[in-house]
Amino acid sequence: MRKNSQAKSSRKPANPVKMPVSVVQPPPVTNNPSQHPYAGIDQAMRGALARMTGGVSPFALVETWTDWALHLSRAPGRQLELAEHARDNALKLAHFAAKSATGSDSNPPFSPKAHDHRFTDAGWKSPPFGLWQQSFLATQDWWDRATEDVRGLRKQDSDRTRFLVRQMLDTVSPSNFPWLNPEILAETARTGGRNLAEGAVHAADDWLHTLSQTHTPPPEGYQLGKDLACTPGEVVYRNDIFELLQYTPQTGEVQAEPVLIVPAWIMKYYILDLSPHNSLINYLVGQGFTVFAISWCNPTAEQRDLSLEDYRKRGVMAALDAISSIVPGQKIHANGYCLGGTMLAIAAATMTRDGDDRLASITLMAAQVDFTEAGELLLFLDESQVAFLEDMMWAQGYLDRPQMARAFASIRAEDLIYTRAVQRYFLGKEDLPTDIGVWNADTTRMPARMHSEYLRGLFLENRLSAGRFAVEGRVIALKDIAAPMFVIGTETDHIAPWKSVYKTRLFTDADLTFLLTKSGHNGGILSEPGHPRRHYRVGHRPEGALYVDPDSWFAQTEPKDGSWWPEWINWLNANSSGKTAPPPMGAPDKGYPPLEPAPGSYIHQT
């Protein structure tokens, strides 16, 4: 039966706090009467410059380098330490070179980072390739030391300087050049240069797709609705923002409370419905739940004015209204992934404030409600950078697919950009298709206004956890959320770091279970039973319990082998009221008729 903690949801909301201003500022416009008469010229110029730089602010880059250099210039002791570190690295290289020249075995003094796969070929262990590799890694090691925190230097500028140095060093890695890479030389000798010819074809094909911005169709065996996103169901509601999918029951009885999946809108929903064996949605249906999922539209320039409030009210709330009509009289288990989880938290806090107690539980998967530790994506964001992005979106109406893809890929450029480029362009190898690879290439756009509000209100100003985020003119508070919560972080997440996700415990008072699973932002969520080498940690915080910091929690929580999915299913069952007959598909008499088979039409928008 449902836990007693849900009874708290029926309490009256606290006195609302009036907000005299809107939540966030909208993107810049040219028809504001308070602007000077030539503001349109400035806006057009800014938009053109932003498109030329791909939305990257050169002013932010100059400020970063200047801040680092000036603070280092007033630290002669630190300069001496860096000079000594350079000397030590040079001596290590010289010793390694001497040993290699005489044919003696010598352990390399420098090692690639754990996620760096550029030097895995055995040829890098033999001279002269080993020396080139070690020289590069020694330089990388010195710059890592040089960009450590300096007194007075903003940590963001220190981290951003390290990031920029890493980007520059990655362009000159010896692994990128055919005449310095032993793997490329060996493959060229073996094939008589055929690998380079095939790589040139791949490069030309990729270049044409980049210029034309055409969408590459999924390869054979990865067709949407047939091989991927193929859990049977129906579209039971559609508006201009989303389609609501209801999945066909697979069991004779289902839990009375249905489940709503709220995915991120930066990518398509079917990361949670990939191949049948690793589809979280298919697993949920098979475990006896009535499952609904939102499939967001891929917005165009005409939808540039869609706001965060549109995604809440005409997205999440419209979906809840539809489900309440199809499955009347039942509360709803809501699950939000990534940005969808952030939006779900906003919606849940608003519902509690307004006396709406329809949520049976809330699950947040790799979703943040506080953005002070938002990972390496935060390095891209300050006022200048957001302004450049707004200028670029003003010119085109949205943040486009390649711009988002570059931002995500640059976080792990050595692996996601350069290793792939070597494999594809110099070794002539085709990208082997995978379900998650096809999904990853099926990117979406972000409407200009919504993305600006998200960056400013959440990332830059962190209004949600600070108690300054207003919905319909009134502030909401995460601590008002009464439904039990299940919060999931992933160990190596660079988009939503697990310690940032963990802070949900700091800003809420409800009964909360926190689970930390192995792998990253996507791989950790796709952790189906039977997946090899998986583990997770899970802990429960009763309503009103004292806060435990993430490091202490990690140290005192033992890992469990296997998938976290059954753990979550058990938690959902414990917060449900029991089994009943499956509800009908849609509710035609209430305005929710089945419109077409899942996965619907929005998933195919390019």
C-alpha cells in the first residue's frame, strides 16, 4: 500500500509570495521601445558575429586567459614551482629516451587519462613513437599543473583555462598525424593505402552532410518504430509541443497508479525505449505498469517563442491532465530524465503549492535542481557566453543540432572527436552502428526563448534551489514537495555530476531514496538486468531526517552488484496501492482517442 508520507500532500499551500518581475529575461528583441534607435543594427551585427563563432564568445575567452595570466604573474613562487616541474618532466623524458635508445625496458613516466584511448595501440610502446607520445603527455601534465587554482583566480576561470588548453593540445596530439601514428602507418602498409582512400571518402561524405545539414537516416536494423522505439502503444494526445504515448499492457493486471515518463527535450525520448532488451519503458510495461511517455516536438524557427512555462503547462501538466482522464481517480508516478527531471521538479513544487496532489511519487534520473556544481557544461556559461548564444538564436530562432553536439563532444574531445576522426578518416573504418549511437546522432533543436530562460534562470542565477524561481508570478519551493522521491545519479556523469544530483537531498524534505549507479549520463540509466559489470549504491532518507554529505554517504553505503532497475521497480510497487485491470487505450469519449501507433510522428521530425 502507498506509504503514509503521501498524506502530507493534502495540506494547504503556504501563503504565496508575490514576484514583481518575471522568472527570467527573454532573449533580446529589436522592437523594445526603450532601446536606442539603432538597436536593430547592433542586434544584427551581434547575431552575425555569433553565427561566425558558432555561439562561442571571444570576449569570454580573452577574459579567461587574461585572468589566469595576470594572477599567475603576481605569484613568482608559483612560477618557480612550474619551472621546476618543467625541468623534472624534461629529465623524466630524457631518461626515458636514453633507455629506449639502448633497447632497455623502461616504464613510461606519463600515462594517458582513463578516458583517453588514443594511445592504446601496441605501436606506441616502440621507439620513436613512444617518445612522441610521452612528450605530448608530459606537456599535458605540465599544463594541468599550470592551470591549477591560483590565489585570487576565479575557479571557473581556472577550470576554463585548463579546458581551453586541453582543446588546443588535443589538436596537436601525435595520434592525429598519419606520419606520427604507428597504427595508421601499419594499416597503410598493410592495405597499400586503401585505408586513406576510404577515409577520404568518409571525410567528404561527412563534410557534405555538415554543409547541407541533412539528417542521416538510421542504418538497416535500426529503424524507428521497428527496431528502436518499438514498444507497442498508441499516441493518445498531441499538441504543438508534444505527443503523449500510451503503451499497450503486457500483463493481465497492472498497478493502479500509471507511470508518466518526462524525457529531456534536448534529445529525443527514445533513449528510454531503445532496443527491446535495454528499453526502460518496455521493462516497466513488462513489470505490470501502465506507462505513458512524452515525445517532444523538434522545434522550428516558428516556435522560437516557446518558453519554459509552455513546457511545464502545455507539456507536463497537459500530459498529467490526459492521464487523469484516461486513468481516472488514480495518482500518477512521474519520472523525469535530465532536463525533463528538472522540469518535473518545477511542476511538482508548483502542484504542491497549488494543492494539486495527483503525484504518487517522483523519480528524477540524472536530473539537477541546483546548478552550482553543474559539471563541465557550466564552463561554457557566463553572461558574455549566454549573450552570444542568445544573439545566435535571435538570428536563427533556435539552438541548432550541430552547436549542441559540438558542446557535448568537446567535453571528451580526445575520445569523441579525435579518436573517432582517426578511426574514420585515417584508418578507413566505418562507424559501427549501435542503438545508442543512432539515438545520439538523432539530435534536436532548442527554441530560443526557452533555452535562454533555462540558461539564465537555472544555470546562471540558480533560482530554483535559491527559492527565487517563480511560476505564474509566485515563488515555488522544492521543500514543499510531499510525494516520495527516488533520485538517481551516475558515477561518471559529466553533464549532471552525481554530487550535484545528490543535492536534491539538501533542498527537499520528503521521503527520499538516493541511488548511485555505475557509468555515465546515458550508460548508467541504460542498465538493464543482465548488463555485465554493473553495480549501484542505494540509501534511504526518511522524511525530515538530517542531511548527510555525499562523501560520507558514499563511504557508508556498500555497492550492490547488478542492475538498479529491479530496485526501482520494488520501490514503485511499495508506493503503489495494488493491482487492477489494465485501463483502456486512450479515452475517446473524453477527447483522448488513439491517434496513431507509437512511436508517433514527432519522433521522425528532423
